[in-house]
Amino acid sequence: MKRRKFIVNSSLAAAGILSSNVFPNIIQQKDYNTRRPETIARKFISKSVEAEIEKQKGLIKDREIAWMFENCFPNTLDTTVTHKTIDGKPDTFVITGDINAMWLRDSSAQVWPYLRVMKNDPELQNLIAGVINRQSKCILIDPYANAFNDGHGESQWKDDLTEMKPELHERKWEIDSLCYPIRLAHEYWKRTNDTTIFDENWIKACELIFRTFVQQQRKADRGPYKFQRVTGWQTDTVAGAGFGNPIKPVGLICSIFRPSDDATIYPFLIPSNFFAVKTLRQMAEIHYKVLKRDSFVLKCNILADEVESALNKFAISNHLDFGEMLAYEVDGFGNKLFMDDANVPSLLSMPYLGLIENNDPVYLSTRKFILSESNPYFFKGKYAEGIGGPHVGLDMIWPMSLIMRALTTDEDKEILYCLRTLKNTHAGTGFMHESFHKNDPSNFTRKWFAWANTLFGELILTVQDRFPKLLQNEI
């Protein structure tokens, strides 16, 4: 098979599948008064974010979309951050919303859209540097954990059958938990030239990320991590006595959980392995250009090459109806799972993360599969069509998947479809949710989910940058 090289940057273009349905509003919005907290109650106020909100409100023709942007874009800063200085360095704890804990993935994604507006806002830069510093500390506590308390705390998952610590909210091993902090640090550095974040803790965290990736290749043994939970929800615990289903060591990295926090079926999660390759390349770049640690650079590049080679061999498969495409999970024995989940990294989101060329024929055929009813987690109903996942059950569409669909196409009609669907399914709240029922958007999960809110803000800014005419009309 032809060797495929991954990329660092990518435009967000890919062919998609459109629905011809016209979806009505579930609730007619009566007013467009802000749903943000009172100014005095906001956790952090950024002058550049506030200026961007006012700018966009003047540019967006559709009043409801502008109102949703005003509510959603600042939601992470308004409601989820605790920013302070510890030992002379910025430190920022970021809760995910209605769960009082900090996910490495979510916290990175929650502040990511602010990177584009922080250039002339040193206070916002300081806050984001604080997120990076806190993430380094979290990784050093436990590289296998996905979510953390703010110091010692009490978790509802403290009795999970794994090595829990008082600083942990949850200990689900997910490759992307270690990738997102590097993505954030790399982009912050590129935009600011600030290298103070690459301190001793950050260097140690990188070394631990590398070691964890190697451990989870499972070449010599199954490694130190295992997890089980006493639950009736099958995807919340792990097969194989807590180690996951069997794998054949082939160079790929095991991820016992998906970014949805659901257990994998086959532990080689393909989009997360793509993400790991990019993470290793970004760590190598920083250690080469900033830290001058040539031996670590070499180790990162060798491991990245190995995982990339394994992806070339095992990630691409022939589907009966869609031809050569990417599987979602594999096990190295030849077994493959064809599906996609709404949570990022997903197969759909790979161009957004810069993991694959958006016009790659394999991605395009994969995308056709993802956005069809051949994907077991693609749901189509009265009000919407989109991707969900097992996390909240069948027929529940995630707004995140609609946002990601719009971010990975350059087709005007498809972007407009996604914007219109998001507008018609927020159930009058002005915010994004975790998921909503395909036939009843008022039936939704998580009224306070900051990642989805700020991601919607990123979508609007991206459309404004790339397709401004789309926002000059009613959606």
C-alpha cells in the first residue's frame, strides 16, 4: 500500500452529503436578550473577546445566530475558569461546565478559540498560559487520568477499580487526553513566541507522555493501566479484566477509552493514533527549536514514524459499499470496527485537527460513510440529521458533530445546513448542548457544556474568515 504522510496544517475542505429536508424551528425565540451571567458574576473578562463579540454582532445578519454567538463564544471565560498565580506562574483551572472537574481534552478545546483573539490581550494570554501550566501538573499526577479535581477532592468515581488518587476526578485512559495539551501549547507558542510555558514541569510531562505512549503499544506486556467500574452501563467499564479486548502489538497505541469517555471495542482507536503522531511531531519541534534536546527529538520522531507506518498498514480497509476508507478501531489481528462517534478526535474531525489532507480520497470515502446511515451512530429524524454515539444512547445527535461537519467542508450549502440545524435545535436556550433527540430538540442532555459552546463560537469565526457572505443573510 502506498505510504501516506500526515500533515501539520490543512485547509478545512472535504466533500459532504446533504439532506434535502427543511427543518422548522422547535421554539420561536421571543427575545434576544443576552443569556450571559451578569458582568459582576463572570469568572474572567477579556477585552479582546468582548470586542470580538461586538464586532460579530455587527457583521452577522441573522439576529438569532448573532445572539447565539454572543451567548456561546465567551461561555468558558464567563462560567468555567479559576485563574490565579501559584509560585509566580499563572495557573488556570477549567471545569467542563455542569461537572465540577477539569478534563485535559475539554479544557484545551474550551480555550482554543480564544487563541485567535489574544494577540493584543496580555491578560487573556496569561490565562491560557495558566491552563497549559495546570495541565502539565495534572499529567505529572497521573498520565492515565482524563479528568482532575482542583487539588484533593472527593470524586463520585473514587471507588473505581483502578489506581485512583485524591486529585483525580476520573481515570479513563484516552490517547487524546495527552494530545490536546500539546496541541494547545504548540499553538500558543506559535502565536505568542512565549517560551515560559516550557518549564521543568512541561518537559517532564512530555517525557511522561512519550513513556505512556510506548507503554500502551504493549509490546512486552499489557502495561500498568487497567480499569473497571461497577456499573450496568457496559461502555463505562472495560473488558479483559480491565485491560481491554486483546490486541496484537503492531506499533499502534492502545486507547482503552474514546474521547466520549466510552470504552473502546478494539483498543487501537484510529483517529487518536493519528492525533498521537501529530503530537509527537509537535513535541519534537518544540524540543528542537526551543529546548535543544536533540536526543528527545530523535525519540519522538522515531516513535511517530513507527505509529505512522502502522497506521498505513492497519487503518485503511475496504468497506463493502464505500471502498477504501478508514476504520474507527482495529486490533492488529485483522478485526475492524466501521463507525464514527461525535466526540473529537473522530474520523470526521481529522482535517480540523490537521491530521490528514482534507481532499485525500480515503478521507472523502470515509466521510461519505460517516454521513450516511451505514454509520450505526448517524441518526436522521424530524428536526435534524447528525452523528451521536453510545455515550447517551441512540437517536441523540450531538451539536458538536454538526459543528465539526461544517468545519470540515467548503460547500456553502452544507455549511448553511449545519448552521440552520444548530439554530433550529438549541431549544430556545441560546446555547449548545451535549446532545438532543433527532425528533425533539427540547429533549437534550447537558444544559451547560462549555466545550460545545465555545466550539460554536469558533465555527462562526471560521465561517466569517472563510465564507463571510454566508453570514450576510438570514440563515
